[in-house]
Amino acid sequence: LTDTEKSVANGLCFFEDNWDKKDMNPNPSFFPYPIPDFRYRPWNELNPVTQQVARGRMDYNLEMWNNLGTSLVEKNSFFNLDPDQRAGAMELGFYTHTWDCFMNHYLSYYWSSIHEDLKVAVETLGWNEDMWSDEAEATPPSESKPWSDLTPEEKAAATRLCYFEEIWNERPITDWYDYDTGKNTAVTAD
């Protein structure tokens, strides 16, 4: 931007980081975006309003909510959600980055849409453009490994895509939620 354009942008509350679309939300975790803790509470621990939004706007039920990745809505990127689903996601507390990373893990992105830093993570897990397409039946060996068998590089790549052990291993939320403290035991912002 020219100096004049920068001055005008500053007048509209833009500065370099938010103009360049960097995520400005506080993030004390090792994930690229803040952890949506509300999504890692079992269905029966959600308040009635949250359940209604999840059920009514996003078509979740107890089974789909407690088993991440099983709901059809999670197969879409944030911008591919229908308007009511997107409004529901925002009402729950998601925004583009947290939805696409933690819920979709960028799986609905076209290969050509994957940013270079994400592509490094995807390729580290063994994916290539041919395998990434919807028509491909082949998947990289990392997809069938439990978290404990991933290399340190694969774990780092999976973390960049907002996976953690319990999600990677497809464990239900009810297995890693501490009902006494009201917190998940998998990951925390601390």
C-alpha cells in the first residue's frame, strides 16, 4: 500500500497484521488458532440453548456431537456451510479459521486453495494432489496410523491442521472429558 492508502486504512482501524488477515484472537496454545473449548464438551454437558443451536441450525444430535468428524456439516469449509449453518457456527463461537482448522481440518479445500504453510503440513502427512482429490481412493500411510505411531514430524503437521491425539484416534469426547472439573482432558489453552 502507498503511504496515503496506509493512512486511510489506519483511519478505518486497519493495521498491517489485520490488513494481511492475520488472526488477531488471543491464542495461548500451540495450535495455529485458539482452541474452541466449547466444542469439546459432551452433548449432555451443553446448556439447552447451545444444544438448540447445534441441533436446530447445524443438524447435530448427541451421537454426532460426541463423535467428532461424523457429522455431514463438518465435511464443509466455513464458507461452504449454508447460511443458517454458518450463522449457527458463529453463534456457537466459531469463525472461519477455527471451523476450517478444528472441525474440517481443511479436508474440503481444493488442493489449489491450500496455503503453502498448510500444504507443507498436508504433504508431511503423505498427501499429494492426486490423493487429495475426491475421486482418489488412495490415502497416505499416516491416515491409518494411531497417533502414537506418527513420527514427530507427522505429529507436528497434524497439529498444524488442528488435530490432537484424541481426535486423530477418533475417540468420542465422552472418553476424554472430565465431568468433575467440566473440562476436556486432551488439550487446554494452558
